[in-house]
Amino acid sequence: QHYHAGQSGFPHNTVTALAEVQESGVRTLWAGTAGGGLTCFNGKEWEPFTQANAGLPSDAIRTLLATERDGQTVLWVATSQGLVEWQDRRVQRIHSTTNGQLPNDDIRAMAEVRDPDGTRTLWVGFANAGVAAYRDGQWRMVREDFNSTKQIRSLAVTYSSNGDWTLWVGTNVGGLAAYHDG
């Protein structure tokens, strides 16, 4: 099966991110697009969510990350104009420079760290502003410059056998950086 703009409700031909989310016991595929917003597949058709019908800050989706909070799935939706906490098929909260919730709006990468005590930290990499962390309702800039570049392209987390973690930061022309627990 192949979907393209206009077919079965699919909104845009450039797909920027995919995530599988557990909703009411059913696994649902979500897709972020470069100009058609966010869409989910119900097995037959795509249901689009946009600035116009869902209040997204932008229809240009950069990346998606499915996490969990209090036993419920949260889909983090990074757009060109801010970050959305998406739950129960609607915007729960918008983080942006406009509302003072984010140091930069254009997020290109996300990863979540889970500490052994269960504490979770969302890490985000910006298009041109380095890396920030979100924990306990607060944003903190961690590092802006990586070997003379602020352009972050990817993030990944690895864990050692004792639970210590390393955040790997892929940059644009600045190589790969490792940010260690502690």
C-alpha cells in the first residue's frame, strides 16, 4: 500500500516523522508532514490534525517522540514554531518562545532519558541553538555550541548495565558528542 496527498485523507507528500502510539489498547501510527500537519491512521483512512482544526502552532512537523506520563502515552510533536504535548488526540500544552516555555522554536531531534528512579527528562536538539532539557516542568539550556556548530540533527540515548546513560548528539558538521549522566 502506498499513500500520497489526497489519497484516503493523507495530507502531504513529504513525511518527516513517524511514531507508533498506544491509544485505548490499540496501537496507532502517527505521521508528521512538512506542511500538512499531523495525521493518524485508523486502519482505513488518515485523520489529519492541523493548525486550523487542532490548534497546532505550525503544520510543518519536524519530528515526533512517543513517551509515557502517569501510565498514559504522550506524543511530543516538534514543529517549526514550537513543541506540542499531544494526548487524547488534542493539544495539551504548547511550548514556544512566544509563551516563554522554550529557548528556541525549531526542534529537529528529541530523546527521552529514564533515570533508575523513574524520573524522565526530555532532551531536544534545535535547528540552530544546541540542546535543552525539560524536567519537572522546567526547560534548561544544556549546551549551545558543539565543536563550532549549534545545528543539531539527531539525538539518541544509550544505557549501561548499571543504569547510567549517555545522550549522543549528532550535529551538522560538528561531529558526534556524548553527554554523560552526572
